[in-house]
Amino acid sequence: MAENLVTSLDLTPAPTTRKIRRVVTGLDEHGQSVIAIDDVSPHVTCQANTDQFVVTQLWRTMETPAVNDGPAIDLPVDPLPVAPPANGSIFRTVEFPPDSVWRAPGAEGEEIARRQIHATPSIDYCIVLSGEIWAVLDAQETLLSAGDALVQRGTRHIWSNRSDEPCVIAFVLIDGNAVG
């Protein structure tokens, strides 16, 4: 069901969106631990027809347990699907703009918001890094603020940023099942 999310491949993130530095460890030719990658993640896409709703892909594993020996292999250039691969995981951040930016009244904004409702076949660990956001479920909702964590267990949900500032959340998605 997560395939209904609206990715906007023709947009470039707004200059004001947060750039996420990622540091990835690995082993050198002598088996010593080293920094294998240290950069601002280039894997960035826009969502919901706005340059302010930004997803930054940081890492992906294709299996569990993860294989950590060998080279640190970066993500593919193409945008990743929302859900992690079978038996794998995804690490990403999402910068959610205020709802007023992307959920504008009228047919287009309401349709985009409706299409953002999803259930991912995974267990998701979410930590709010900055700002605040509402986790909206079928029958309840709750406000999350910087420092709060949510464990999303495959249920239907949408995010609603009712403030005037962006909200940044770090997500770790591990393969599982959707229940919504």
C-alpha cells in the first residue's frame, strides 16, 4: 500500500531543506576499521509535488543479518521504494513541511494528502529530530515533538505537520508485514 505515495522526481529540494551528512564505516585492506563514506547523502527526492517535502536515503541492507564485511556499497542512484527489501532495511530521513505547503485545500492538495495514507510492510523506528508532527492513524492521533520516538508496526497512517516550521524525522524500516 505504500506504493501510492507521491514522489516528485522532476523537483529539486529547496535550498532551505536540511542536508544530511552520513558517515559509514568499513574495513581497509588490512582489516582495520575506517571511515568508508563521509558525505552529504546525494540520494534525495521530493514528495507530494513540493520541493520542501524531502526524503534523504542514507543506507539500505538487502538481508538480515546484514553483511558488514567487504566494501561499503552505496545505494543505487534511482529512488528507493518506500518499503525495505524483503529481509532488508532502509535508513532515511524525511523533512515534512507544514501542511499548508502541500495539503492545500482544493482537489489537487486533498488528493495528494489522501494518497499519502499508507501502511508499510515493515516495522519502523521513528525519531523526531526537530520540529513537531502529528502521527495520524485510523482511529487516533498523537503529537510528537523533537526527541520523541514512535514504533510504527505496519499500520495505516499519515503524517500531519500542523505547525509553521518543518519537522525532520529519522526512520529505520525493517522488513515485516503491513496490517492496515
